[in-house]
Amino acid sequence: MNFLDLKDATVPGRLDNVTLGLPRGKLIGLVGPNGAGKSTLLRVAAGILPAEGSVAWNGRLLAGISPLERARCTAWVPQEAHFEFGFSVRSVVAQGRYAHGDDESGVDETLARFGLAALAGRPVNRLSGGERARVLLARAIVTEAPLQLWDEPLAPLDPRHRLEVLVLARELAQSGSTVFLSLHDLSLASSLDILAVLCETRLRAIGSPGEILTPDLLLDVFGVRASTAPSLNLELP
Amino acid sequence: MRAFHSGMILPARLIRFVLPALLVILAGLVLVALATGDMPLSAARVWAGLRHGDSVAATIVWQMRMPRILSAILVGAALSSAGLVMQAYFRNSLANPGLLGVSSGGAAGAVIAIAAGWASVSLWFLPLSAIAGAVAATGGVLILARHGASTERLLLAGVALNALLGAVTSYVLSQYIGLYERNAQILFWLLGGLEDRTWEHVAIALPIVAAAALLWPLGRSMDLMSLGVSEAQSLGVDVRRVRRQMLALATVLTAVATAVAGAVGFVGLVVPHILRLLVGPEHRRLVPLSLVGGAVFVLACDIAGRMAGGLRLGIITSLIGAPFFLWLLRRLP
């Protein structure tokens, strides 16, 4: 059974009749040009933006799931966050346990995992963009939600942290979670299990990166020409 | 840049002493307020009066000073916590309880009651008209900003309503320019104050206790609401319910406080701000602290006003509040 099923999901002007199913235990990328509807699709999937059509998690319609249970099923990482008040890094990550009665389980381990332990007491509105992005990811991981929806989590990160986040996402997928993330870096995208391509608010294609990232599609959707010339290849030591 | 609505200036180990310290200060202020006034009382006479051992002192303490003190405490707690709620709701540390027209609705209601002469019929009519005006204003904002009531829409509706109600108040005031006595009464009310508060006023203020009790458990949800609706929702907050509760509680707190003390400004802005600087932004801590801190601030301002020869409470809070606000604006990044 798919973990997430969208059927004819439509948000007028932003998303047009998107039907897709995401299987359990996969690392799935969402690519598309600016304004294609990636953030909208992720918000609809997370149940925080109402849409026409239907959204189902694990076969259950989203509308019938209570707010607390929703938060235990899915975690959403916004593309950017505005913190008016200076919560400490640790307390922002601990917010991920709200739906679990604020038990703070796994908070310190996750902080360490994201290299945030030294920043734990720092006000979150005095972090760099990349640090803040890691805080938001850590908060999503701490929820232990099996459906992880991340809106361009890699964009503000340096190369090393990007690779670390991808490794973590891979581990989550291997342990049975579904990780669905939007990204612009097509060479990183080519390492994921499945890619969905959005173009002008419609789902253009979905499949393995090898099937999807064809020169024709790249030219048509992104207006870029692909070359297989030797390129810089980065990996964790 | 030094800690500005980001870090806290108190070391973590001292934070748990803030609430007891505020309670001790409040108790001290109550004693000072019982002893000072047109007829100063010694500590011994205050004590005798409290135990009804001295009938003159007992009258002063129980009939004149105690209702005023309790009104100050309740009004301060209400305005300060209402400000805290509005700041979390609008995710803006400059939000204040009057943002949605609640206070100006209350003012318009009270001014109309005075102008029409109802206020002199019964002691209850003025505060009840103020509450009616405040509730009508909130209802107006909610109707204007229907369809999910986005934050911007609510804010704009509040701005419009504040302007409208201000015009109503000014119009009434201008119509009674010849009637000196009523005009003075209106002006007196618009300046906000706690003179001649009676046990009836304390009774009118009692819904503040209930609203404060309902606010207590909302602290954690308010943390998440201050991140924005989408994030709060994704983390498990029942956003629609919590937003409704926050608006309702802020309205009740502001309306009742306005009904009891007239238009008292800046409490809801200053107190939560100082507390946030002291102990950080977590609302589970800030809710109880803002209740007690607001009581301390308003009671202290009222005592200061009495000592300064009867300066109105609304003037004192603004005299302290407005410079603080300007300082704040200067420190904004």
C-alpha cells in the first residue's frame, strides 16, 4: 500500500489535478522550475493546505485524522521560517514532540546528530540560514513521523551538510519511512529512489531518476541542456 | 547587539525565582497601597483595620482601598496577559490588546452610556456598556474578516474599526462640549483610572480570573502558534480551536479590564516585553508571569499616581509605557 496517495489534488492556480502515490521506505525527490507548485504540493500532502480532490495517508483520508495524530504521522519542513521570538535551538527542536505530550524523547540525540549541540542554547533568530535549516530538519526528525515532507531542505546547506542530510534521509527510508523532498540540484536528485517532476502546476512525470532525467525532459521542463561531461563528484569521507 | 527579544538576560538558574519574586513584590505593594492615601495609616492600623479591630481603619482598608487594589491587580493581570496573547496570535512583539478595536469599542460604549445619562442611573450601566461596546467591536472585526480570518485581514479590520470607533467617541465628545459635567466625566473615563472603585467593580472584574485560568493551559500551544499557522498545524496544534480560544480570551480580558478601569494603555505591550527579556519567549512561563507582572505594574503605577497627587492611571502607564515603546522601536533590527 502507498504511504501517501493524492488523487486529483487541485489548488486553483497553484496545483492542477495531481494524482500520485508514494510507497513506503523510499526516498523521493520533487523537482520542477520555480513556481511549478512544489511547495504547494508538499503543503497539500502535509494536510496544512486544503485542496480539492483527496489526500490519504496509509489508506486513511486526511480529513478524518485528528490534528495530534496528523502530527504523529507526518512532519513538514517549511522552506523558510520566521521566528519572531527567540526560542532556543533546543526548545525549537523539542517542539517536534508536542504531539507526543512534550516528552522530549530523542531531542538531545537529534541535536548532536545535526551538529547543533553546541548551539542548543542559542536563540534561533540569531542563527545563519543554514543553521536554521538544520534546526527545522532536526525538529522534523524528532517527531519520528513516518512520512517526512521537506521543502527545499538542502538549498541553504553547505556541501557537507547536504550530503549528511541525504545520508540521514536514506537511513530513514531504509527504516521504513517515506521521505519526500523538493530540491533544485538535479545531480543530487539523480541519487534518489524516485523523482516526481512538476511543471506549470501539473505532474509531468514520475519514476526512477534514470527514466525521468532524459535530455528531452530537461530541455523541455527546465530549459537546460544535459551533458555527461566529467563533473565534480562530492561524497562524505 | 545585546539581547533584544531574542536571548534572555537572566541566567537560567535564576528564572524560577522570578515568579516568587514578583509575588513578594506584589504583596509588598498591596501593603504600601493599604497604608498610603489621603489618610496615611501606620502598619499597626492597617493590621487592625484588616482584622476589623479599628473601625475607621477598617472602613478605609476594606471599603476604599481594598477594592481599588483588587481592581488594579485584576486589570493589570488582564491587560498584560491579553497583550501576551495578541503578540503570540499576530506573531509580532508590538501587538497590543487594543489592536482589534476591543478597547476603543469599550470606550465608545462607555462614552455613549455617559453621554446618554445611563451611567448615572446605576453603577453597573457604565461598565456593562463598555463590555457591550467591546464585544460588539470584536464581533464587527470577526464579521469583517470572515472566511478563515487571515491575520492580515483581521489586522486591517481592526485598524478600520479603531478609526471608526475613535470617530464615534470624538463625535459624542464634541456634541457635549457645552455640558461641562458630562464632558468631564467622559474625559475622566477616557484617561483611565481606578479612583472610587467599589466591590461592585471587583465583581465586574471577576471574569478575568476565569479567563486567566483558561489561559493557563494554552501556553505551549501559544509557543507553536507564534511560529505561524502552518507550522503550528503541522506540529499538531488544533489551530482553529486554539485561535478561537486565544481571540476569545484576549477579548474578554481586554473588555472587562476596560470596563473596570477605562482606557489604560501600554500595559499589554510593556509587561510581556520586559518579561520576555528576562525569562525568554516560552509561553508556559510567560502566562503566569504576565498575570502577576501586569498586576505589579498597574498597582505600582496606581500608587505612583496617588503619590503624585492623583495623576490618572492611564496617564502614568503611558508616561512609562510610551518612552519604553520608543526605546523598543529604536532597538528593532
